[in-house]
Amino acid sequence: MRDDLKAARKNANLIPEIRDDLKATKKNTEASLDEIKGLREDIQPGYAMNFRQIQADVRAIKDRLGMP
């Protein structure tokens, strides 16, 4: 137990550095998430168009096969 306390006291000076690293990581993560959200917004309209085309193709195939 005493060894643990000694180790904790010895490394206590690293806590501010770790805190700063965590803040920087959080900012970087938030920036990455914002960029990903922007990319998703750019891609989604294309998905809707492709999905409509697939639905039309499936409908045409079903009509040819006489399926409801």
C-alpha cells in the first residue's frame, strides 16, 4: 500500500499534462465528429436517389415476372 502511495505521489506531477492531453484529444475528437457529420450530410442525398432507383428496378422486375 505504501508503495502505491509513493508511486502516486511520484507521478502526481504528470496529472496536469494528462489533463491537457485529454482536453486536446476532446477538441480533436469533436472536430473529427463535425467533419464526419458534414460528410454524411453530403452523401445522404445520393443514397436517397440510388434507393429510389433500386426500388424502381425491383418494381420493373416484379412486373416482368408477374409478381404483385
